[in-house]
Amino acid sequence: MNTPQRPIRFFHRGGIVSVQSAPTRSVLQWLREDAACTGTKEGCNEGDCGACTVVVAELADTPGPDVVRGLRLRSVNACIRFLPTLDGKALLTVEDLKPAAGGTLHPVQQALVDCHGSQCGFCTPGFAMSLTACYERHCEAGTRPTRQALADELAGNLCRCTGYRPILDAGQKMFDLDTVRLDTAPIVAALQQLQAEPPLSLPGFEAPRSLDDLAALREARPQATLLAGATDIGLWNNKQFRPLPELLYVGDVKEIQRIEALDGGVLRIGAGASLEDAWTALAERVPELREVYLRFASPPVRHAGTLGGNVANGSPIGDGAPVLMALGATLVLRKGARERRLPIEDFYVDYMKNRLEPGELLQAMEVPPLSPTAAVRVWKIAKRYDSDISAVCGAFNLELDGERVKAARFVFGGMAAIVKRAASAEAAVIGQPWTEATAHAAMAALKQDFTPLTDQRASADYRLRVAQNLLLKLWLQTRTDAAPLPVQAGSVWAAA
């Protein structure tokens, strides 16, 4: 590829802007230091607190719940978003809610004022932008979110002052005020104009638009870092100050963002599909995954990050790999024009090491259909309910033949250097009657599968005890010799 170099071009504050920038300059830095838009704040600088939340809009080529008048609107963290990834898109900040001289406040702003949803005010712009994205989506659909749905929407926005109750009050009240909608027409027109421009190419940054071009670049530059949502790489830059001399951005390759049903009931999830889209598709197929989907990071992180990135990253505390492993997923790997397939349980070698060859990339994940008799359960154990990293994640796929166990996939994250199946625990139950004694045999066998570590999230003893108790919880919810324990009975919300 010999793409001509040009400035980064995107829509901001009413028109297209052209920006020269280093590849790893963050959107937050550009807003505050260059664009003089200081409403967006820096809090944690690692995508956790939400003070820097902005909304990114792009042309929608498929329908979806986040599509508003031709645009897909998604809240993201500006602190870990690299500026070149805005190319061809639109950036909306709290300044876009500012009324004209003498005008009235936007409903989001007015509701926050009326409900006393701001005290020190530092986090308020981030809350306002998350609420704005929520407001636009629900106005478009003619619906109103429940209070719990609002809390889920705001899981990535932290506040030290209000206790959240007045902010949730504001989220409900904003729909009672006079409706003010985003004028998408000039944004759509600008983004259509930007589509005609060549792919972005900067020193140290390439943004191909086709899978073939991406595969060719990857094969030619195996030393380059693949960049998707930067939900991890952004921290390498901001916190570890790692040099990132060469980035291959996959976010403009539509082919690897597709999620589709294949023959035989296989669900194919492109490696570039956002976490939000991928988890939505998985939870639609397996409703038992809905809670872990909502607890997987925060909406801004799920909007930016990709499931392929989560899998290829190989973190032993990532929650994507345990679920996909329990579901029996196969990875589609691509090097140049060659494709190969590998079961996900064979992908990981050691801590943060996998079987990708130099110049190879993860193209897609293929999830087979569930057996009609399979029971799937996934539990995430963390110190904080929302937007926290797992101490232990247990994912289970149990298939019964009458009262006996026909097949089992018991997968744990946070228990070893890699996510892996509990082979001894599985062997202890397969072919056995699914009784409490069998469950306890699996719990005992788990000691042969894992020797956990102690770290700041949990002790080794705690991790092993929790993992064993999750096996017992699985039996309680799927037992055949008595009425199974209802799923709701194991929920912290039901217990409350």
C-alpha cells in the first residue's frame, strides 16, 4: 500500500477540522490543549472514571439500537482514544450542549440542575455526555429507560459527591422536559464527504479499510502493534509510557466488524466487532450471559474495545475468553491470504503468549450452536459490581443426558497464567450422575487443575474457594434430584 499522507480529518463543533498529530496523542489532550474545549476533564487517564466521556458518531451502515438519524452514537473515553482513530467520524463534547446566547439549557443539563445532580462538578460533563447518548437513543425509539437501565448506562461514570441518586433522578426527568434533538443533517453530510477521502496514513500509523489490505500490512510488518479500541493500548501509552512506533489500526475495516449467522447455526463474530455488539449477540443467543455482559467493563469501554482484542490480548483476567471457551468457540486466524482455524482452548501458551504466528492476526471467532440440553452459567467475582476486573471468572457449559453428565466445559479466568479448562474437574463429572457428591468430587479435583496466585485482587485461598463454590452453585441451579435453585436466587439484587 502506498497511501498518500494527509491530515486527520473529522467533524467537530459544526464543521470538518484538519489536524496534524502524533499517532498516540489522545482525543482528550487535543480537546483541552489545542481545541480549547476544556469541559472534558482528565480524571484517571485510564478509561475508568468517565470524567472524559465524549460521544463519537459515525455513519451507520446497519440498523441498531444506537443508530440515530443515520448516525451511530457511542460514548467513549477521550483519555485513551488516540486522535487518528477519529478520522472520518464526528466528535461531540459537552460544549455541543451549550445553548446559544439567551437560549435554554439542553434537557440533560436542565435536568441535572433541577435535580441537584452536580456538586463539585468535575465529573458532570462526562455524566452529561453519557446521558445525552442515552437521551438521543430513547428519543429516537420513543422509549424511556428504567432506573436500572440508566444505572447500567452510567456504569462508566464515577462521582465522589452525589451518591448517584440525584443523577439518576436527572436521567429520568430529562425525558419530561421539552425535547431537543441533535441536528444530524450537517454531520451526516460531512461524514459522507469524508468517506471519499483515501485511508489515513501517517508516520507510524496505518488505517486500512479492507481485510486484504490489513492482512497484507500485518504480514509485511509483523513487529507493528494492532490497534482497535485502545482500551488496553491506551494505558500502555498513558501509564507505562511504552513506545508505540508502529500502529496498524483495524477500526476502519468493516469486514471484521460483522456479526453473522452461518450455516449450521454457527455465530461468527468478527474480531473487530465492538464488545458491545459482540456481547449483545452472545446474550441474545444465550440469555444467561446477560449479567456478565453488563458487568464486562463499562459502556464507554465496551463501545470502543473489541472482543477480538480481548481474546488476542490473552489476559488471564479477561472475561471474553472464559465465555468463548465454555461455548466451544473456534478462532479464525489469517496470515496474508491464508486462513486457519484453532479451538480457543489451544490458543493460549503462557502468560500473555499465544499461538499467533509472526504476521498473523485474529480475524473472527466462530461459536457453534448450543446443545438443546446444555445449561450455561457464567459468574464474575470482583470487588466492585460494576466496571471492575475479575478476581475469578467461572464459565460453565454442562450437558446432561437424563440424570448423568454427558459433556462438561468448566473454564476459569483469574486462576492461572492463562484462561483454561478445568480438565480434572470435568473428568470427575463426565459419565457420572449429576448429584451433590459428584459436584463435590469436581470441587476436590479443582485443586489438581489450578494453583492460584495471591495478588491485590484476591488471595490464592480465596480464589480456589470461590472457584469451588461456583461449581457447587452450578449444581444447585441444574440439579435433577430436586427442584433447581432459581437463577434469581443467586443474584445480589434478588438477595437485596
